[in-house]
Amino acid sequence: MEIGSGLTIGLILGTVIGVAAMLIWVERRLLGLWQERLGPNRVGPLGLFQVVADMIKIFTKEDWTPPFADKFSFVLAPAIIMTVVLLSFAVIPFAPNIGIVDSNIGILFVLAMASIGAYSVMLGGLSSDNKYALLGSLRAAAQMVSYEVFMGISLLGVVALSGSFDLREIVHAQEDMWFVVPQFIGFVIFLIAGVAESHRLPFDIPEAEQEICAGYHTEYSGMKFGMFFVGEYLGLVLVSSLITVLFFGGWMGPAFLPPVVWFALKSGVFICFFILLRAAIPRPRYDQLMSYGWLFLLPLSLLNLLVTGALILMN
Amino acid sequence: MFKLIQDTLISQVVTLWNVFRHLFVKADTVEYPDQQPYMFPRWRGRIILSRDPDGEERCVACNLCAVACPVDCIALQKAETDDGRWYPEFFRINFSRCIMCGFCEEACPTHAIQLTPDFEMAEYKRQDMVWEKEDLLISGTGKYHDYNFYRVAGLAIAGKDKGEALNEDKPVDVRSLLP
Amino acid sequence: MTLLFYLAGAVAVISTLCVIVQTNIVHALIYLILSLLAVAVVFFSLGAPFAAVLEAIVYAGAIMVLFLFVIMMLNLGQHSRDQERSWLQARGWILPGTLAAVLLVQLLNVLLVIDHDFVPTEVGVLEVSALLFGPYVLAVELASILLLAGLVAAYHLAKK
């Protein structure tokens, strides 16, 4: 396989969407394990076909557009998040010979896509013409714009160490040492910001069920809801693979396994970690989230960048 | 500063670890249709009407159960046989209203109405949740095997006059002067 | 790359026109975002990927989000749409149309006079940074002071 060939693109697209769909089952089973339950185990062996059942359900559900909604934005919103997250996968190097594009602005491209992803949530909530949806998208807008800042700044330490925005170059720069060691603070901030960007628990404030129904996708049903749903899982996969690439050496590992398997294993660990976060940590209040970000994470990430730069200059 | 780190970082990591350890704990779930749970004999489930040891209906249609019922799901109509025994002409329980509280069982003076450990009463039609006397009556005595109301009660029926019940004295002749 | 440039340029021009004539303000904003993204693609095709990505992150990603944020709070309904429509009459187009035509003539003049043997060269992150912190460091510092002043002022206003 060569980088950027049609076959590679098709395989990556299929794998990524397949993994995102499987996560429906993985997440429910893992949550079950951690809560001393069993989770879905009826459909097929170990409940594996639950994914198929969910798919059939979501495809055949009535796809209803409320009469009071702004149709143009209402239909556009779920398409944006899917497109944007899938586009972000274009710059991720999965293995030495697997990938779609080696862009010299790889990280920036991912950040740009993440910032455009905010529109999906905002338009979805705004066009629904519903109080809960509006509240959810207001929260989402503030949360995503704020956490993008720390996400970008926490990455700059890695960029400074490797001297490139190209994700493949960054992986090659980690041959001696994974960046998680010199950039541990950057890693923690990126992890937190990543959870907030993909608005999963504990930072699922835009869609907090207990407070505001389902937040921005209150009015959505059928496949339009499904796209929000799969988009969230795709975001989870994206953040996990980004952490793997940026801080844990990407595909590198002992030679007894092929590189792409190492990549999948490392990303899988982070996906499980995100599910553990969902199982364990309660949701903070909205103002706590904002003040935690701006008053604690922002100074910390700036300090991290400053110290990293100073150390690089000293050597 | 230390308190902030304690609140935001350390306590969260401790929580994560504690939840992670549940991976190695056996699940509490009972896989119900495959694995039947043990039901205690005095569990309050489906209501039945029992018979006395002679095989007659215990219910004397006193309506106490219908009065005690907090959701008014019991309806019955009194009737009388030629020998003076009371019985319900119809006895109807609407199980879609019943809350299995057991008040009817406590109110019943004759141990006729009893609650059983059965709880699987799902139906496709709501009307099927209304049970008539034929559905409710069982052929046995339920939890109280020896009790027979007409043998201990003072009421006169055919074949048993006043004073002939168990542990009952002859009626006092109030017109006599003798003690 | 040339085809990409012209395509993106056309998208930018058309969507900007749509921003002007659109009466629904949310739709107008979506067209504006589309226009900014098209401009980003134009930058990219001219060999300035860094500028392209910054256009997407800063303008399309951050500033437009704040626009949308404000519009969410305003609760604009049919009334505002009618008002917009009443403003979009032929009479109102005369002066701006004339001024824009003058600008267009000047622009065409410039484009026709200058010899445009323009060969795009890649301007990467390194070149941009070297320029920003080399000859233009004073401008960068001034801009940062301006932003800091804005930040302090906003904090002061919001505190009351």
C-alpha cells in the first residue's frame, strides 16, 4: 500500500467508520463491566450484533424535521460534524506506509477542522428553535471556543520539540523518547481539552441529559441524530489517535507486531480510558468548567510552552 | 493552590482507580429469563382466591378487601346459596391497577384472598389484565391448610345450627331464669 | 492548482453576494463562513498553507462563532427578515453599486497593467514566523499591546 492511493483512502474511511460504530457496543459493555453490570449481551455472540440492531433501528426511524425549524441549517448541522471529523483523519499517519496526506500543516489542519466542528453544534441548536437546544448550543459554543485555545497551546510544546507541524515528522521525532515524558503537562492538558472538544462525559455539558434534555440535538431523530451520535464517537477515535501520534510515538513499538497494530493498540487504550472517564467522573458545573479552563489550564499551558521553549534554547 | 490540585487532579485520579478496580468484580446482574430468581414464599405477587379444606370457596363476599384496596382494583357482588352461605356472584380484580400492596390479604377475615410469589402477568391486551373469579380461584387452601370459616364462625347454615361450631358454646336461653 | 484557485475564487465571490442579498441572518452567516473558507482555499492554492489554516481557525473558527453566539441571543424572527427585505430595494443599491463599480474598474486596471507572471512559492510556517519576529517584531508587539488593552477594557466593562 502507498500513501494517498484510492485503496488506502477507502480502507481508512471504512475502518474508521466501522470502529466508530463498534464503539457503541464497546462503550456499553465496558460501562457495564465498570458498573458491575453485563451490558448488551443478547444479540449475537457477546451481544456483538447490537451494533447491527442499532444501525437498523436508526436507519428505519422516522426522520422528522420539526415544522418550526430552519430547514437549511437543521439539515446542514449534522452533516458538518461528520465531514469535519472524517476530514481530520486525512492527516493522521497510521503506519509508515498507511496514511492519506502528509501535510506540513497537519496539526493546524486538525485544529481548523475542530474549530469548524463547533458550527455543527451551534447551528443544530439554533435551527431547532427549542429552548433546550438553544441552551445546549450556547454552552457548546463557549466550551468549544475556550478549549480550542488550550488544545492548540498544549500542542505547541510538541511542535517546538519536533520542529514540524507534520504529524509524520512528529512520529519520527519520537524515535528516542516518546513526547509524553518531556511534555507530560502538555499531554494532560491535551487530554482534558480533547474530552471537552468531543464533548463527552465528564464535559458533555452541551448535551447534559439531566439538565437540558439532550441539549443541541433535542429535536433530532433518525439518521440526522445518528450522524451526531457517530460523529461523537468519530471524535473520540480522532482524539485517541491524535494522542497516540503526538505523545506516544504513533506506530512505533517492538518489532514482533506490525506498526499499524501498535497504533491500533495504543489508540484502543485511550478509547478505553475515555470510556473509563465517562464511567467514573461526574459532570462539573458550567461555570466550574469555564473557570477551570481559563484560570488553571490556560496559565499552565502557557507556562509549559514557555519552559519548553527556554529548555530548547538552552540546549 | 494545593487544594485546587487536590480537588481537580488527585481526587479524580483516585476515583478513576476505584472505578477501574470494578473490572475484576463479578457482575451483580441476574439474567432473568434464563436464570430464575428465588422468590420468597411470602412475596406479594399475583392475587388468588383459595378454597377451604372441604373444597368450598372461602370468600364470603364481605367487601372488606374492596374497601381496603387503595387503588380500587377489586370489584365483587354478594350472593347467597340456599343453605345460607354467602359467596361472590362475581369477583373481579383489575391487575393493571393492582399495586400488590397486600392490604386485601390483611383485611380478609376468612383467609380467602392471598398473594402469591408469581409476578409474570404481562399481557398484550389491556383487557386481559382484568381477572374474573374463575381465573382467580385455585383448588387448594393456599397458605392456611386447616382453616374453615363456617366451622369456626357462629353463623347458622344448613347442617350447622347456632352453637355447633368449633369451640362454641350453646346459645344462652335469655328467657330462662336458670344460670 | 490553477483550477482550484479559480473554483475557490468563484465560490468566494458568489457566497459573498449571497451574504448581501440573504434576508435570513443565520443563512447569511453560513454563507459568510463559506466565503471565508473559500478564501482559505485560495490562500492554499497560492502556496500559503499557514495563512490558509489561520484563516480557517481564526476567522471561520473563532470570530464567526462569536457572531453566531450573539445572533443566538437576539432571537430574530420573521420581523427582522421583513425588515431586511424592505432594506433590499433597488433604490438602496445605486450608491454602493456605483462605488463598487469604480473599485472594480481600478482593480481591473491594476490587473491588466501589472505583468502577472506570478509563480506561487510555498510560504511555510518558518518563513512567516521569521518575518514576524524579525523585521516586523515592533508591529507584532504593538498589536499584542492593543489586544491586551482590549482584554483589560473588556474585563473592566464586564466587571460592573
